[in-house]
Amino acid sequence: MNSTLLVLAAGMGSRYGGLKQMDPMGPNGESVLDYSVYDAIRAGFTRVVFIIREDFAELFKQAVGSKFSSKIEVDYVFQKLDDLPAGFSVP
């Protein structure tokens, strides 16, 4: 059975002051996402889908997605807040 890791990475970083999911924090500059995807690959996941903002898609793909595309299937979905269903609003 194929398993997909879904990563919510569209945060604005307003409290943190940046994109914490991409910032280096490990001893060799690894990010939180690096650890998450690495663990998923070791656990047998075959695909990762990143939910990201469209305005930083290229940066994200270069900084994160390109590291893993040879090891796991990588896809992207854009979170858009301007086309919410009726009755929903942005918090």
C-alpha cells in the first residue's frame, strides 16, 4: 500500500517572523521539514504533498522539494484564502 505524507506548510510566520518550516535548525542546517520527510521515507511513505502559499512556491520548491524529488514523489497544493466557500471567513 502506498502512503502519502501531507505537510501543512502555508503558515504566514507572523508570530515567528519567518518561514520556520524552512529555517535551518539541525547540526548540519537541517530544517523541520527535512526531518519530517526523512522520517516518512524511512517509515515507507512513497509520496509527500506540501500545502503551500503560491507566492513562495518557487522558493519552496528549490529549498525543500528539490532535496527529496529523487527519493520520494513530491507534489504541491496551493492554499488560497480568497475563494473560501460561502459562510467561511479567514480567521
